[in-house]
Amino acid sequence: MPQRQQEMLQPLEEMKKTVILVDHDMNMVMDIATEVVVMDFGEKLFQGNPVDAAKDQKVIDAYLGVS
């Protein structure tokens, strides 16, 4: 995780605060999040940890593309 993001999130983590982040930058989201909910046109495709999200076929098709 980039230093700036780490500096911003560290105090929130220490206070046990939850942050809701809505973004389409999947690399950043996967870098920051401990849990993700992936939505596509109002439909929940996935909920769980980022590592599993990156392996989920629906998530890949909607956001990550073919590698």
C-alpha cells in the first residue's frame, strides 16, 4: 500500500473504525480493503475478502478482465 494511503488509514484502523469506499479502481480497492462487496448494475456479485474476489469469475468478468 502506498505510504500516503497507509498514513491516512492507520489511525482509523487503530480506532477500529470502518470505512466505506466506493470506487472502480480495483487495484486500489484490493490494496486497501480487508473485505469487499462487489456490485454490478445494482446486483451484488460478491462479498468477502479481496483475495477471493480476485478469483471470483463474476468479479473477473465485470471488473478485472482476462489476465
